[in-house]
Amino acid sequence: MLDTFKSISLSHKTAPLKVRELIALNEDEAKQLMLRLRDFFGLSDLLVVSTCNRTEVYYAFEQDLNAEIARLLLIEKGLTDTDQYLPYFQFYGAHNDAVQHLFEVCVGLHSQVVGDMQIPNQVKHAYQWSADLDMAGPFLHRLMHTIFFTNKRVTQETPFRDGAASVSYAAVELIDELVGHNQNPNVLVIGLGEIGADVCLNLEARNLKNITLCNRTQAKAEALASQYGFRTADFTNLTEEIRKADVIISSVMRDEPLITPSLLQNLNVLTYKYFIDLSVPRSVDAAVEQIPGVLVYNIDHIRNRADEALNQRLAAIPQVEAIIAQAVAEFGDWSKEMVVSPTINKLKNALEQIRKDEIARHLKHLSPDESEKVDKITRGIMQKIIKLPVLQLKAACKRGEAETLIDVLNDLFDLEKQSAVDYKQEH
């Protein structure tokens, strides 16, 4: 698998939302694509990651199949004019570039919101799909577990994941502060544009249950509610829904405030009612806060919280990059050692065969106790003999000089012939 890892990537950095939506894959579609790639190209180590911000395919293969895989993906999505969409993809044809990119994606360096905590879980799901289809070999298993460990280090050793770095996440985080972590408030979300939809994603991730969606276009509300298990309310019943809610998050796009004192004139607030206004211009009239028990948080308040957290995350990027660099280097050493592991096994088998043949010649003259001692002594001798060649092979790997040493050992011990003999004995 050395120097064979490659990937294709379509993300928010290379493609607008309308294109990303066309190419995004659900679980069934991702698995279907993986089966196609296996049938078409014989791929074994394969990972397909698809989120709202990116669709990527990672694979290990000698030949560069990036363009072919991108075209097949587009055709699977019904986009037959592939030349129109290929410019939206980034191709990583070099092994080290593809490995580095996957590390950075999984940690959150390339997320729309830097340090996004959702991406590690999304990648874990993708890895599970590979395992389900038996398309994760030793290389991918080792790579993914190295990445998960790296991600854990980033979380524990840096402030890269601290705070709410997006407006929608900050709004949802504010709910916990207002009503308490262990409470389950009634939350009403008004307006389901890009920000409103992102609020829903963060609410679902927070595992809040009593969520109601209200939108002028009822079909959009019903689609999101079905996706996340929320309830919907008719826009004409807005006043009644506000009355029942503890927290109202509004991201409605309109010139005049939607929520005004007159709309809430019969509102009887027994406990606090919180309005979080993410709209520009504001959709919650500032005068609403004059109603007893009502508190309003506008976009500037939320954005300040998000900016503070984002700046903290950006400052932590050098620490994150250092952790990734260390992990990539260690994985690179392991990856290179995969090349010499067959030679090491052949050498061990050759020496073991010599040891067994020599002991067999003398067994009939030895007692059981003597045989056991000879066996123990000769095993120790063999382990000491093989230790130096193994260390030299691994060191040669790091220097990129393993091939010469492999050839020397093959000639010295006739390992290819020995390997053939071992195969015949096993079969």
C-alpha cells in the first residue's frame, strides 16, 4: 500500500451549495458507490465521506483513478454531463497529500466552521460503512485509528474545540446557559433558511426533544421535521406557538420585524421567555423586551460569542498542525514498514526452518528435558540473530533505502525459494 493512497474532494471551498446538494450521498448511495467502485476497479481500501459541506472518496490503488471515480460518482447521481462538474473537484494524486488532507478534514481544519465537532462522527460513520462492506483493509484500519487518536489529542491538548464558533451553534449553546443543561425546554424555530436549517442540525446534535418548526413554506418545515424527528406548526398559529415556547429562535428574512409588542399583546409570561434573533434586519422588535419576563438576544450578541470562540480556535491552529504533523510522520513510518514486513516474515520462517532441521537431527539422542532446553536455547539464539536485520530493515525504510537490503536478504537466504516451499507445505 506504500504510496498508493489517493482521493477526490468536492467541498464548500470548491463548489457552491447548489452543486454540493446535487452530489451529496446518503448512506445507501455511498454504499452503492463503493460497490460500484469495487466492481469496476477492484478497490479494497475505500472510504466515502459525504456531509452537507463535502463529498470525498479516498482509496488505495497503484493507478490514479481520480478522474474516473469523479465521473462515476457524477453518473451515479444522474449528472451525465460530467465535464460541467469536474472543475468543482480537487484531486489528490500523491499519497502523502491524500493522507494529510484526510487528517486535516477529520480534525476540522477544513470545516466551514473551523474545529467543527460534527465531522469526526461523520467520518466514523463513513468508516463503519467501509467495514460493513469489507472494504477496509489493514492500511485503512491503521490510518483511521491513527486519525481518531489524533483527534482525541487535539480535543484534550488544545482549545481548538472550545466554545461555539458558528452563529447557529452559539445560539443553541446559549439555550443551555439560559435554561440549564439538564432542562428540556420547548424551543420554537421560526424561519428555515440556511441559518435556520443549521440551527436544526445543532439542536438535533444537542439531543433536545421538544422542538417545533414554523416556516411560511410548510413543505420545508415538514421535510426538516421528518429528518430530525421534530414537530411542525402552521405559520398562521405563530402567536399561539410563541405562547407555548420557552425559547424562540428566529431567522426570518424580511424588512420589518415579525415579532412585535402588538403580536404579543396578550402574552402572559409566568416564567422567562427568551427570544434569540439571528435575522438581519432584526425580526424581533427591540421593544418586545419591555414585556415583563421577556429577554431578547440579537445577532450582534450571538456573533460576539461566536467570534470570540472562533478567534480562540484560529489561535490554536499551529498546535493542531504540530499534532497532525507528528501523527502523519508516525503513520508514514508504519506505512513504509509494511513494505518490509513480508521480507521479515520470510526471514523468520527461513531461520526457523534451519533451526527445526538441525534440532530434528539430534532429537533421537536427547531426553525430553534436554530437547526442551535445546529448543529454548536455539529460539533465543534465533531471536538475537534476527533482531539486527529487522532493525536495519526498519531504519532503511525511513531512509527510503529498503529495496537494496531486501534484495541482499533475499539472495543471502534464498527467501523466494523458501517462501515457495512454505506455500507448498501449507497447501
